[in-house]
Amino acid sequence: MLNLKMMNNEKLNMNVVPEIKAFFDDQSNTISYVVKDPASASCAVVDSVLDIDYAAGRVAFESADEVIDYVTANALSLEWIIETHVHADHLSAAPYIQEKLGGKIGIGENIVAVQDTFGKIFNEGTEFQRDGSQFDRLFKEGDTYNIGSMEAFVMHTPGHTPACMVHVVGNAAFIGDTLFMPDGGSARADFPGGDAGELYESIQKILSLPDEMRLFMCHDYGPGGREIQWETTVAEQKQKNIHVGGGKSKDEYVKFRTERDAQLKAPRLIIPSLQVNMRAGEIPADEDGNLRLTVPITIEKH
């Protein structure tokens, strides 16, 4: 951990303060971001949302269009469309945004593990490539990329999913589903490929960043009825996070997380989300070109 911390700290530039615009989707409680280089018109989009009426089998683009309109109205140049992980609770609008604005779609290199697992679950044929080739860039631990003059770097943070990555840009880190706001705790670790012990170590990696580092959530559910929030700091998480704050041990966390996850239901949009998001946001189609989703069925016998 020390060597990794030293490596990451060498890449930090806390004097860079990206301009960040957040967009909240109240159907999935997802926060998407436009991250702008303060020294140029270059920007990135993080964790975009495609609207879906699952019962009706209809998709729409209001959430994505809001992001597109913001980028266009401010004459920004989109360089990256970042997915922090393969989301199980909302569909990505990455290809729609890319078609309108350009940019490269990036995700963690362990997308291949997710594609292999869920390719089997959804009985995908051999035409479904399980090599991550649907994405323009597969990031690995310590990789860097540029948003204009800003250098971003990535940290592999598995546990929620194998492909989770945190993207650090100047004094801001986009942490996906590893942590929620301090009163929301942390993400579940019971999806295929998830692991509570790994998630604890990934959280500690995030908390090894400077105390003043700004942390941006992918979701917020307003615990206790409070207003939706999406920005906190490393210091606040270390002190107040209800799952890992105050120096809770790994054993304590794994016990709590395992017991808690056993009580959780599957996310409402997990079936369409995984099929679409492991394809970089493309909706699967049958051999005649008709868009379609697969619903695996499990019969519980009593």
C-alpha cells in the first residue's frame, strides 16, 4: 500500500482545480459529471445516463441531452467519456453522447472479466466479443490520460465489481460506487466478481489520498430525507463514514457488509443495465437488427 500511495502521490497536482458540473438523475439516483479543464475548453463526461422505461421497452435521451446541451452551450470540446465501472442500476448513454460530441469511451481493463461472467449469464453468442473492444480505452492501475492540460490518473478499486476504477483529476476524484456520502456508507459487494474484503482495501486506497481531496459520488439516496448531495472529502469520509469511518477494521467491515448484502434486493434495472453497459452502452440486437434484451429466469422451488 505504501509504494502504491507513493506512486499515486507523485501524480497528484492538488493545485489543479477542475470545473465540475453535476447532473442528477432522479430515476436511478445517479450523478453524472462534466469535468472541464480550467485552462481550456476541453472536458470529460463521467458516468452518463440513458433513460429507460423498462416496462414499456422504451429508451429516451433527456438526461444525455441535458449533458450535451451544457457542453454545446459552453462551447466545450469533449475528449473523454468515462465509465467508473459497469453499472448495474442505470444504462450508459456513452455511444449517444459520442455520436453527438465525439470523445473516447474508457473503462477499466477488467471489463473483460465482467463480459465473460455476464456473457454466460445472458447466454450471449460468439458474436459478442469478450475482449473489451467495444471501448476505446481500457485503463489499468496507474494509467494516465489528459483532459486538455489536466493530467488524470486511474486507481483500480475492485470489490463492488472487478472493473471499478477511481479517476483522479487535479484535486478531484470520481469514485464510482466504492463509497457513498458519509451518511450513506459504502456499496454492496455481492455481485458476481464482488468481494467485501477487496472493497475494504479499495476504500483504504481512496482514503490514502490527501485529506483535502474532493470526492465525487456516482449515487446518492438522501438518507433520512436530506437533500441530495454528491461531494465530500477524504477527511470527512475518514471521520464520518458510517461503514468505514473512525478506523473500522477489515474484519468488522467484511462482517457488516456480508450481513447487509444478504438483505438487499437486486437493483431494479440490473438486467438491462448489465447487458447494455458491458457493450459500452450499445443495446444488443438480434440477427435481424431488432433491439432486444434477455431475461434469465430462475425457478425457486419450495
